[in-house]
Amino acid sequence: MRLQNWAKALLVLWPALCSQAVAEEEPTSVHLGLNEAREVALTALRSGQPKLAFALSDGLVQADSKDGHALYIKAKSLGQMQDFDGGRKVAAKAYRVASTDLQHYESAMLAAQLSFARARMTHSQIWLRRAIHHAPSSEFRDATISAFRQVRRQNPVSAQLRVLVSPSNNINNGANSPFNIIDGLPLPPGMLSASARAVSGVSATVTASGAYRFQEDETSESRIVARIYSRNVAFNEAVPNLSSSDLSAQRAQVGLAHIIAPGGKGFWRFDINGGRAWYGGDPFFNFASFSAQRVQRISNNIRLSLSGGWEFQDDLQFPYFDSRVWSGNAAFTYNLKNGSSLSANFIYRDVITDIANRDSEQYTALFRYNHGRTIGKAKIGVEIGRSVLDFDQYGFGALFLAPGGRTDKAWFGQISATFQSISYMGFVPVVTLRSESSRSNVSRFDVDQTGVSVGIRSEF
């Protein structure tokens, strides 16, 4: 080290730390090397002398701006002096210069604690995620995840982001066959266009949601909620008279959620939302909705959920064809002893409108098993379902109606693998293989599709 750097590193302790000098003499000075100064600063910090610890660590940082140990002591001393913002900034510098997982973990935890002390809950959660990524052992990781969950419960702001990329052999839900057949009889001209048949490609969906809790007491809370959904596709090959943008879809909504939990075994949730949907780049409909849900814990292993909702859709393409949508959902979950779970969902949806091709009823049953233990490097989930979609009337143009309407019956299933061993800040990749087969009295809706989706989700 050059001479001037050594000069900067020589720190002077004031006389209070030294033997008392004779009154007529100059105070005694003690010159410390770098390692000695660190030890004295750390001792001062532990003994409740943050000003002294700050002075020493600040000198060390001036001597070497990448001294992570000194930066950590300086940040902690600022925290003890109630300068939480200043301490967090210095802890962030210590994190950036850290060279080991333990140093990263300790500086990230300190930044999280100082952010929490300043009531900056979201910043604290971000730093806790960084700490989790560098946790030196599973015990430290589990303890930090527990701390993250506690901060999240206290944070009035919550946000979620989900991204899925899905290659598929039938990106447009097109028909298997080029023939247009209804109840065994061909419909003139008897052939489906290329855009109505299965098209291979890739879809990308992004779902972002957030909430702000503005009221809370012992038995209830209220939130402002918002959600944005977007889907875009790309074809593997060009399709006549069909653009990938024609299949894009977006939905944006904002609303209020109120949760009431009078007892310890369940809660009520009520939601009011409004927003707009787009399809093919054009406004499709505005909507307003209301829903109610009851979640009840029957035992430590069994949970039951019942919900119902109503939505009004103001059609922006055909103003006289507004829709009213009724829905219901019953869900049952059973947790097994080994961490696995079984669940069943039964869903009903009724669309009431003056447009024959939209007026419909749909019944869906869905069963899922999540394996609690890792198989190889992944946790596996298996899902299978049955759906029946029924239209009392279904027409082609203004001249032809399908006799007896239209009925689609579908089987679908998927296998998902969550790779928890590949984790970054608590986010893990999820790969899902999905397949669906639907049969209808209208051949246009005989659909088979298989696709793989790759996404990222939070593991806690």
C-alpha cells in the first residue's frame, strides 16, 4: 500500500480511551493499524458506542472504499444512531462489495432491518429476498423466509407478477379438420379457412396485480386492488387473412376488496371491480363485477371454499348485445401428512346475452395432486379436468343455425414441474406440459392441442 494510504489508515482515538495523561501534557494518541481499528470499532459497536464505531469505520472506508467489513460496521452504527436511511445506503454499498455469501447475507439482512425500521416494507422485502439468495445454510434460509412473510403481512402494499411463454401446436384454438361439418352433415362450402384451422406458434402472457391495504383492524381489512392481463402470440408460419395481432387480448381492472375474519377458522371476502377488455387490439367491452367468497377450515388438513359472482359486460362492438355473467365455484383441499395435497374444483359459468353465439353455460370439474417431496430436482403437480360448454343456439352468418345448438365436451390435463433447486431471490422456474382434446357437434370446435409453458413464480 502506498505511503499516503497508510497515512489515511492510521486512526487516532481520543484521550478517553487512553490512560489519563498529566494535565500539563498533551493527550496521548494511539495509532492503530487497519485490523486493530476494525476490532476496536466492532467492540465499540457491541458496547453501545455508535459514535466511536462510526468515526473509526468512516476512517477505514476513507482508506479503502471497498472494505466491506468497515462498511457493515458503519451502516450498523448509523442504525444505532437512528439514521436508518443513511445506514441502509451504506449497507447497500457493503452488499455490492461483498465477496462471499456470508458477507452478502449479513449486509442484505442489515439493509432489510434498517428499511423495516424506517417503515419501508417493500424495500425490506427486496433486501430479504437478496439475503435468502445468499443464505449460508438451510437454517438461515428458513429463518429469513419466515422474516419475509412477517414483513409481507405488515406491508400495506403487495404486488405479483407472472410471466408465461407457451409454444403450442394450436395457438388459435383452431379445428383439427379442414372440413366444416355439423351433426355429420357438411355446411356449404364445406371447407374451413386456414385461419379457422389449428395454427402453431408461441403465446406470451403477462399478469400483473397489486393491492394497497388502507383499513385494518382485528377482524377485517380493506384494500384497493388492480390487475392487468396481456396475451400476445406469434405464428410459426404466416397464415392467410390472419395476423398474430388479431389474437391478442388485454384486460385491465381496478376495484375494492373487503375481508372479514370474525373467527380463527375462516373468512369472508367481497370484491367489486370495474375495467375494460380488448381483443385484437380493439376495445371489446367494459365491465363491472361483484363477487363473494367464503373460505372455511374444516380441520387442520381440510379447507373448503365457496364463491359466486356476477359481471355486467357493456359490449363496445355491438351496443345492443350486452352480457350478464353468473359464476360459481366450490373448491375442496386436503393436505396429506407428507406435504402433498389433493384438491377438487367445480366451476359453473352462465353467460346471458341476446347474441346466440355467446349465450352459453359451462360446467367444469378440475382435480389436482401436488406431490410434497422433490422428485429428482423438481416438485411435481398433476391436474386433470372435464368441461362441457353448451349453446342453446349457434349460427353461421345470418342464414344457418346449428340444429339443437352447439355442445363442446373437453378433457384436459397438465403436468407441472417446479425446480426449487434453481432459485434466484426466491423465484423459481415452472415448466408445464398441457394437453386438451375437445369434441363438438360442430366440427369447427373439434380441437386437439398440446403445449409447453415456461414461467417463473415465487416459492413463498
